[in-house]
Amino acid sequence: MNLWKDFNRGIIPENPVLRLMIGLCPVLAVSNNAINALGMSVAVAFVLIGSNLVVALVRKQVPDQIRIPIFIIIISTFVTICDYIMQAYYPDLYKALGVFVPLIVVNCIILGRAEAFAYKNPVLNSVLDGAGMSLGFALALGSIGVIRELLGAGSVFGIQLFNATIAATIMILPPGAFITIGFLMAGLNKLENKVQ
Amino acid sequence: MELFGIFFAAFLINNILLIRFIALCSFFGVSTKIDTSIGMSLAVIFVMTISSAVSWLIYHWLLTPCHLEFLRTATFILVIAGLVQLEELYLKKTIPNLYRAMGIYLPLITTNCAILAVAFLAIDYRYGFIQSMVYSLGVSSGYSLAIILFANIRERMELAPIPKWFQGYPIAFLTAALMSLAFLGFTGMFGL
């Protein structure tokens, strides 16, 4: 039951992007189509689950004063692995995501979970927490990606749904990201109001 | 002319906040007052210029000759974190006025992804030392321009009648969208 709670937390109640407003840069930057959004979510999930696992494993050996630099080294190891795997096997995706792959290292979600959760909890809970947070991140990123691609290019995951000439190109350009997340948040506020 | 192109592209056309979406946490976090946004801009200009110089030197003179390019992510983030601490100590001793203006923003900068991004981008674009200095100056000036303008708008918005669900972050995002649209107008200038 407790394990389920750890997994569930990141999906809705503490959704990193839409509730806590952290890790915004990649969400807005790579959500111009659904495939990029999926690729970024997988990369973040790999780093987040990996770093949570390792931090939970070594948490008893890590001295309190220098824990942050140690976390950063663990995280950057995973980011480097991810960077090189992507470069080797998915060069197109790597080119599309660009500098945002190495920038996962400063994504607040990852350091935040290492510090707030993995450092204080056993391995299994930490891995589940990482998985839940990654899923929450992927849901937010994916929904923004799908909305922008649909409105801006008339397609979803590259499948054309209607003629691209009548689509609002602005949605796949940078301003579209701000517009989408602004309306999404206003919608969530309204929903929350109704529930209360 | 080439240097001017690099500066202008980084300053307006590829504005780091509004077009490239890097360092957005600070863009929304410290832009509620004009004073705080000015303090943050000063700190970013100062730290970004120094850290991009140091990271360029480390990458080209240390990591490349030793074939350790894969260590760049880990190296850069540790170097930048250490550098910010040093700069804080140095400023406190030598220029206390400037230190007071930047104050609490200096430690926050360690987590500001713009600093790290500029270090990576200058390497990805294969810039030389002078070029990468001009580039980081352009990026940090663009950062300052965007965040100070945004803070001005947000201060005025406090008095505006905003629909209930849009109060707070949603309206801030929509404002940023309009600013981003305006910056998009610079695309294609000087054939960049």
C-alpha cells in the first residue's frame, strides 16, 4: 500500500510540472511535437530512476555535508550515459533535443527527488518514486506535445490528421508553448475550483 | 562584423529565455519585482561571462588533449558550482556594493541552467575563445533585457482585473507568449 502511494505521488498530487512548476525548460522547449516529447520523457525517466536507485543504495555511506556534490556526480554519470546512447542509436532525436539532453543534469526534478526522497528512503520505494515522477513528467510533457503538434501541424506522432495548411503554425513555434501551458494551468485551476 | 552577428543572434534572435526556453525557472521566479530582476540580471552577466571563459579553457586545454570529452557534463557543473562560491567570496571582499546588489542571487545561479547551457552551446557551435566570450555576453544581455521587461509588465499586471482562473502563473505564461511573439519578429534580420 505504501509502495503504491510512493508511485502514485508524482502522477497527479505532486505532478512536477503542472503542480510544483519545476523542470519547465525541457517541457516548453521540446514539446513542439509528440515524438520529441516522448524521447525527452524516456531520457528523464532513465536518469531519474537510475539516480534515485544509486542514491538510495549509497545513502548510508554519504556524509551529510557533501551530499549535494555527490548527488550531482551520480546524476551527471547517468546523463552522460544517456547522452552517448542517444547519440549512437537515435541521432535524429539527439539532434532535435540538442542541448537539452546534457541539461537534464540541472533539471530540478532529479536533484529534488534525490534530496527529498531517495536520500531518506529504501531502494524499492525510491525506484517507485522515480518511476511515478517520471510518469507524471511524461504525462505533462506528452499532453503539451500532442496539443501543440495537433494544433500547429495537424498531426499526432507524425500521423497527419488534417491539412497542415489550415493549422496554426504559431503553436509549434516558441510562443505556442507558453500559450498551451498557460491555458492548461488555467484549466486545472478551474477544475480544482469545481471539485472544491 | 562576424562578432557583431554572434552577439546580435544571441541577444535578440535566439533570445535564451523567450525563444530557446532555457532558465525559465528564474524567469518566472524572480520577475515579480523590477529590483529583483535587475539584481538577477547583474549576477547572470557577471557569472556567465567568467564561467564560460573558464569552461572553454578547461574543455579545450584540458579535456580535449586528454581525450576526456565525455566528462564535460560532470566537469562543467562542478566547476561552475565552485566558481560561483569563489566569485561570491571575492565580491564580498572587494566590491561590497555590487555584492549587496546581487546578494542572494549569486548562490541561486548554480542551478540556473543558462550558465551551463552557454558553456555547452559555445562548444557545440565550435566557437573560438573571443567568439564564445562575445556569445556569452550576448546571451546574458538578452537574458537581462527579457527578464527586466517582463518584470515591468508583471508589476503593472498586479493592478489589472484578471479573470480568476488566470491569476498568477497562467497569465504570466500568456504574457510571456506575447513577448516571445514579439521577439520572433527579429528572425531573419541581417540574414541570421
